[in-house]
Amino acid sequence: MTESNDASPSVKAWLPPGWQHPTHVALPTGHHLRPIRASDTELDMEAVMGSRERLWSIYGEAWGWPPVSMTAKQDRADLQRHADEMATNKSFNFALFDADETKLIGCVYIDPAETPEADAEISWWVRDEYVGTELEAALDGFVPLRIARDWPLSSPRYGLR
């Protein structure tokens, strides 16, 4: 791997130079994925804190997220960090929305792998009320297909579910 043009010299390039991530991905259910933004804070807080216990059981040990006392200010800063990292292809957080973007339903994370066996770590979640639904099943099938089709990855690892 080569060094990226990122300001941090410790960040290694894991995607080809000039590669651009999708900005809107439609699911066959009428929902869509798009890059998360700081302006999504209100919808994100509702989704994350409403499913916090289950999300902590998935991501807590690895990421320390979501903290029980997360404030809107902290969430906004976290979402801005995600947006900034997406701008430099450092990592990706795509939010799953209904058609009108009135409800954030979950997120898909695509990060560089921390082990040599994979080139990316990919995980996703939906709000508690969508666990076990057709929408979750559609997302479970959709994400690996779109990663294989649209992303320049040879050995993605699907984990943290």
C-alpha cells in the first residue's frame, strides 16, 4: 500500500487514487443510502439512542459506541467526523433513509481493514423496530452485492452484526 494524500502520514491508501464513492444508492424497497451528514443529527440521535443497548452489544467493545450519555453536540461532531473521513476516502458511513428522509433507519459502515486478510471491514445496523423485517433482510442481501459491484475491494470482511 502507498501513503494517501491525507494530512495524516499514518493513513495508508486502501482505495485507488481518484476513486469516488456513491452518493445515493437506491434499495429495491424504496429506501436509500447516502453519506451521513452533521445535519442528520436529530434523525441520527433518535435512531441510535432508540436502539442504543443493541448497538452497544454490537459496537461497544470495538468502538466504545454509542455511549449511554451521548449528547446531540457529541453526535453532531461524530457525524461531521464521518463526513470529513468520507471526503478523503478514509472511511465511510452511509445512512439508510426512507424515501422522504424523514426517518434514519440505520447505517452502513465501510472501513479499511485492520488485518492483512481483508481490505475492508463492513458492517451495518437497523433500528430495533426493523430487526427481523423484510427491510433488514433486503439490506442484508443488498450490501454485499453492491460492495462487490461498486467498490474496488478484493476481500471485504463482513462483521460486527
